Amino acid sequence: MAEYITKSQVRDIMAAHYPYATLREETAMHHINEDIKALPAADVVEVVRCRECIYNRKGEYPDVAVDCEKDHDFARWLSPDFYCADGRRKDGADNG
């Protein structure tokens, strides 16, 4: 799974590594900070994988396929790594 960090985390890391920066380093860090601020935010949405969903009815082989309880009209066997818009995370579940 991809990991995301915030812009402020990057700026904090830079400041921690250069606590006694020279004027030249401070100027460079200022320009880098401005560039970081100007970066667009990532367009990401957290998803709930079927293996960690409240609608998951684990069958005989839960590592291979899960039965989605959300679809009551028919059996819907899905990969545990699948996800959909209806997914709701179980308490304490982690997709990692």
C-alpha cells in the first residue's frame, strides 16, 4: 500500500536536519519550502478492502474469495483485495 506524508512533515524534517543552517542554507530551505507549499495535494481516497469490510462473510477459503453480504439478491464472491463504494471498515481492521 502506498504511504503518504504531509507537506508540513517534510518541512519539519528539513528543519530538524538543519537547526544551525547558514544564511545560504536558510535561503535554499526557504525556496524549497515555497516549492513544497506550491505542490498540489494528492487526490487520494482511503478504501476499505473486502477482507476488512463489515459485509464480508468469510467462506471456506477467505484468502481466495469472500462473500459480500451487501448484495442480498445473489452470491457475490470477490477477491479479498477488492473494494467498492459500499465498504465499511470493521472495528480495529487495517488494510495494510
